[in-house]
Amino acid sequence: MDIKRAKQEIKDAVEAYLMKDEDGEYAISSIRQRPVLLMGPPGIGKTQIMEQIARECGINLVAYTITHHTRQSAVGLPFIKEKMYGGQAYSVTEYTMSEIIAAVYEKMEQTEIREGILFIDEINCVSETLAPTMLQFLQCKTFGNQKVPEGWVIAAAGNPPEYNKSVREFDVVTLDRIKMIHVEENFEVWKEYAYREGIHPAILAYLELKKENFYRMETTVDGKRFVTARGWEDLSELIKAYEKLDKTIDREIVYQYIRHWKIAKDFANYLELYAKYKKDYGLEKILEGQYSDSTLERLKFASFDERLSVVGLLLGKLNELFRNAYDTDRFVTELFGWLKSFQAAGGAFTETILAAEQKYEGLRTAEQMTKAENRMAKRICTTLEGYGKAILLEHLQGEDVLRYVKEVFAQEVQRRELSIKTAGAALEHAFLFLEAAFGESQEMVIFVTELDTNYYAIQFIKENGCDLYYKHHRGMLFEETREEILSELNEMEQEMREKE
């Protein structure tokens, strides 16, 4: 299955394992809670989905890459303890608490959340001395003589043998005690994630043209050649940073992330073309509705790769505008909630600031926020602090405080409306430009399809609408229905001929 389906499978298992009965006991007993083992190629996001599941379920996550550990750190250190047996004293070897189990207890104290996921990565790639410990862990849910606390779900990940020479096979006894999920790379699923995370549009446009280059794992006489989703995501961050610094990315730099020389060279060449198209076609002006007949004429006779790159450029910039509108709307909505609670409580504004900071600190400590949510919470606190300083400087009290808060909040509302208006106008201009350049061609189908894949585009259109989107979407549905009908008629005709 793909990583999206695997995430849902694991999340469902976690929710089932943590469900309690009417007596407050776990409905599925610990012995029947099979550890989840996620088996798949490296770099496709196995660890990342565990982080997402923990946040969405509101529980802890303790993650370890077991290949970084020795038997001592996993099991604990031996020490001699004297015990009495049959009235006689004996020296007995015991073990200190495992570093991994200790980390679980530390996490519970830190977050004050009693449940969680203990995730062990690369579990089938351990050393020979640690292998029995891992089998014991999966079968008995213990490290040494220390049991994993109740309320903690065990999850693990491993690589198939074709990706790692040190892989060890599990015996039937172990396999009969775990919940095995096999996962494979899938570009279409990753693309949904990529739009939401703001992966550089050049990467998305390139991979749309060369889907076969999304994930590669090859063994040659010169060694391993590979391309992973992780590599593309890390490269995306570097490209965005280099653009701000006005630095150039060449094929050698790309190869540091995309460890396949042919693909690295191909993408580096495409990146140069992408920058050229961005400059030549005047992306910003197109989204403002300004373009010449010569631009349209050039695009009509351009190669398919060039036309698709221009569509990718438009989608990339639109995604920035959609995301800005989404973030601004969320910010204004949450800020309104805090200001409303201040008005209802009728206390000092400093109390509202303190409450917001305490909420942020609690979520941050519990690691229950994504990076975007963390930025949003910090922005809320900073904004409220700014309001508080202005109130103190102006010596505002009573009704004057409420009046001031309403005035500054009205400015935030205006900024939200402007972000929505800007994104809406850009989307309309993009449709009009593509209509003029391509009509109802394949490029328009790709543009609409990519909007359907883009989380922020979907949210924006759902909230604000777009007549041109609905128009082209209906046209696509009509064409799909027409093709289905024609296909069915052809099948019926064929069946009739066979009967004759």
C-alpha cells in the first residue's frame, strides 16, 4: 500500500489499542495489541507519519533508530545484587533500566500525557548481539527486564533486504505476533503532501514530467545510485534558501541530495530552464492579468515540456497565495477567539496574554504542534504582546481598551480580505491566460487536476468559490462521462459481434 493508506491503517490501530471499556480498562488487552511493523524502502516518510499520528491522536512519541544503539543502551547495564534463596545469600546479575524505556517515562513526566507510541526504526538491521533483544521486544514488549508501560503502542519500521545488506529476517514466531504493513513509494500521494508542505514548484513541475525519477534504488558496478522522497524534500529547502541568497544551484549541488548522477544532471538542467521561463513569461504580470499576444503566441508553439513548466510556475505561485490566505484566515480566526475571551472575562489584557503564552508553552512542551502551528501560536502571542504594550504606553483603561482592540483587529481583518482578494484575482487571471493560450487542451486539464490535488487550493475554492474553476471542472467531468459511455458502447458492440 502507499504511505497515505499505511498512515491511516496505523492510526486506526493506535485508536483501537487505546480505546477503553466501560470499566476504564483498555478494550484490547496488552497481550493482544500486536506491534505494528512498517516495512518499506528508505526515505519515503515512515518516521514522519509516526510524528503525524502522535500529534493527531494527542499522544506522545518516543522514536529511536535502533542501529545507533548497543545492547547495553537498549537492555541496560548489568550489576550484581545479593538475594536470599532458601535461607542462603547468592550474587545475582540484574540490569539497570533501558535507556529507551527510561526515555518513555521521561516523556510522560515532561508532557504529563500517559499514552504514546514507542517507535523503533531500522529494527531488522541490528547487530548480531542486539537481534535477540529486538525479537524479545516485539514478542514480549520488554527491553531486558523492563516492560513497556501500559498505554504505549509499539511501532517499528524496517527496510526490505534489497535495500540493506544487514537486514535480518524475522522467524515465524515473531511474525505471528506483529501487525505487518508493507508500504511502497507513490508519487501521486507524495504530491498531495508536497503541495501542503510547500515543496519547491520546480521539483513538482519536473517530477510531473519525469515521474519515473521520483524514486530510484539501483545497484551498479560503481555502487548504489538512489533517489528518495526525503532527498527531494531536503533539496527543496536548499533551493528556497539559495533563491533568497541569490546563489546558483548546479548539478554537483543537486547530486549531494539526488544520488543518481543522470537524474541530478537532468534536474539541474531543468532548474536552469525553469528560472528562464519564469523570467521570460513574466509570471507575476500574468497573475495580475497582464500579458501580450506575443507571449500567447510563443506558448502555443512551445514544446510540451515548456508549456507544462509554465503551468507549474503558475501553480507554484498560486500555492503561495492560497497558503498565505489560509494562514491569514486561521490567524485572524484564532486572534478573534482570544480577543473575544478577553472581552467576555472583562479582566486585564495581561491575563489574556498570559493565557495565550501558557497554552503555547503547553503544546510546545507536549510536542503537539506542527511547524506551521508553532509559527501560528508564536505569532498570536507576539501580536497580543504588541497590543498589551500599546495599551500600557497609551495608559488605556476600560472602554478605551476595547475600542483600541477593535480598531487594531479591524486592520487584521482588512489584511485577511486583501489576501483572499489577491489570491482570487490571481486564480481567475491564471484561468483566463490558460484559456487564451490553450483553450480546453491537455494543459488546462493538468492545471485543474493539480488544483484538485492541492490542499490549500481546495480549501480556498471551497471557502471563496471560483466560477472558472467550476466551469472547467464540469467540462472535465462531462468528458470523462462521455468517454465512459463510449467505452461501454464499444464493449456492448464487441459482445454483440461475438454472439453473432
